[in-house]
Amino acid sequence: MMGILKTKFASYDAPQKAMAAGVYPYFRTIESDQDTEVLINGKKVLMFGSNSYLGLTNHPAVKEAAIKAIEKYGTGCAGSRFLNGTLDIHIELELRLARLVEKEACLCYSTGFQANLGVVSLLAGRHDYLLLDELDHASIIEGGRLSFSKVIKYAHNDMYALERKLTLCEPGRIKLIVVDGIFSMEGDIVKLPQLVELAQQYEASVMIDDAHALGVLGRNGAGTASHFGLTDKVDLIMGTFSKSLASLGGFIAGDTEVINFIKHNSRPLIFSASMTPASVASVLAAIEIMESEPARIQHLWNVTHYANQQLMLHGFDTGKTESPIIPIYIRDDYKVLKLAKDLLEDGVFVNPVVSPAVSREDSLIRFSLMATHTFEQVDMAVEKIKRAADALGIIRAVIMETIS
């Protein structure tokens, strides 16, 4: 006899249908490090689906730092930061990050998702407001769901829409605008100058999620606020370590008083085990490389501009991207999945993004760059994408849509 849980979910067969159609694109097993080439089923594949923007996950100094940390501290902290899980290197990392993003204080979480969940759900109370871009990361949305505040979404990167929503908020209440610095699927950058101007006008606070901007934008990779010269106008800066900084974890930085409150009230911090010693040490090493090798970030941008240019020259729609995240809009769920499968078989790893992650009209291939990519690798990947897209009639459809 089937139990209630099994009965309820037995009809969920979307993954099985995708597998039967030969286009299931998830949980692809990688047998090597996250480099510009990876091994899948013993075969070399060009990696254009990684978030390792600075290409540091296999850097010798980063690996050596992790090894030394394990030798000194062991493999884990066996507790939360709140109790027995705070090491001296946790404090060292928080001080280093605070200096990097030019904020008074910083607090590290075990993952970036936890950082957003723990901060967004906490700071605005029952009579306060959270204002979220409709394309904010899922962790921000989940934080909003856990908050007792009034959650208001506004149209993506639309400052007129944000202002209309701000006018609905009661004066004298916390109004926290939480927004991605670089949007993780579309690759565009938040219109921060206009946003902070509205925040000042309506007495709102601003929190930037710099998961995809840290190591990419700003002085020495300090992020979106640094990029626009508006660090003093942004109240909170959040970031992750699983992308440019080659590890695992997240942080929130801001005024001492605010961080002190978060530190003693955020459940995802208090009731989760702290970052492992190896994770902390590898982030410290990655920051050192990021700050001392500006040419690495410059090459990331050079190869990014080149890749976007080549994709557009071949007739692809890359939307409004302004970053190493390049969306290739296909606007057809099945063709996105089939294209990703065909490319993997031809030696190119990309990420398919289909509904409900995006609307069916916006389904896309997410093509992302690393500072360790070469122009030759980009050429090879773009040529293969063009060939596979032609076989599916994708380029022709994009051109006809543009003409119409």
C-alpha cells in the first residue's frame, strides 16, 4: 500500500519524461576540477557553465591554503558560530571582507543562500516593507516568504515601477530594497544610481546581493557598489564564496549596529554549522589573488566582450547582458534542452534554463565566462553552438522574430 507522501508525488514525472526524450540536462557528473575543460564520462568538455568567474577553484595557492587549514584545524568546526564554531580565521576573513567592500563589519554564513535567507527574513518586521526585483535570486525570494513584513515585487530593473511601489509604503517604517548586483540569468547590472536616489527620496534602505558581482565589478572586484562609487549609499552588501572566490559560504557586510543584531538573531547563522576551515582559508587565498592580480579581472572582461560580440555576429539574441553571464535566448523549452544535450555530446557544457525558472518565452542557454578561458576556446564553443543551433532551426527563428 502506498503511503500518503508516495501517493502524492508518484504522479510527478517531468524528469522521467525528459529522460525518456533524451534531453534531461541536470546532475551531469563531472570527474575533474572546475577548469575551462572538464571530464565527463572520460571525455574532455569545454566548460562554459561555471560560476568560477576568476578561474581560481584549482589555483595552487588556493588548494594549498585549504590543505594547510585542514592540517591545523581539522575538517570541520562541529558547531555553529554562535557556540563552539568560531575560529580565528573566521574573524580574519570577516575583517578582510569588511575592508574589501568598505563596510564597518561583516558576518560569514555557511552558504550564500543562508546569508540571504538569514538577513532578508530578519530585518523587516510586521509593519515594515521588503521591496524585491521580480528577478531577484531564489534565496532572496525565500527570505521574503519567511519575513513577517509586507513583500512587494517590482518589474525587473524598472525604476519607475520601484518608485510606484515605494509610494505605497507607509512613512516611518523600514523599507528595505533587496536587489541583485548582477542578475544571475540575464547578466544585466542593477541600475544602482537611480535606485539609491529613490531610496534616499523615500527613506528606504538598500541591500545588494553581489553573488555574481564580487570578483567581477568594482575596484579589485569589490562589487556593484564599488563599481558605481556608491558604497556609502548602500546599507548592506551580501556576497558568496562559491563563485569568484572558489569556495563555499557567504557573507553580509554593513554598519556595526546592524551586523551585531544579525549576529545574535539570525537563525540560519545560529542554528547551522560554521564554514569549514578549508573553505575559510581558500577564500582568504582567493581574495589575495584577486586583489594582487588585476590583469585576471581585465582578461575576464576582454574574453566576455569578445564572446558576446561573436555570439551576436552569429545571429544570437543575448539580451541586455553586461557581464560574464551571457544568456542565449532560444525561447523554446524543448529546443533549449535539446541544444544543451547536443552541445554536451559535441564537447561544450552549457546550462539550459527553462520554465518555471524563467517564462517559456524567455527560455535560454546560460553561457558564462571565466578569467582562464582563451579566445580560442570561445571561438570553438561559439562555432559548435552555431552548428547545433542551425540544425534545430534556432538562428532562423531568432532572425525572423527580430525582423517581425
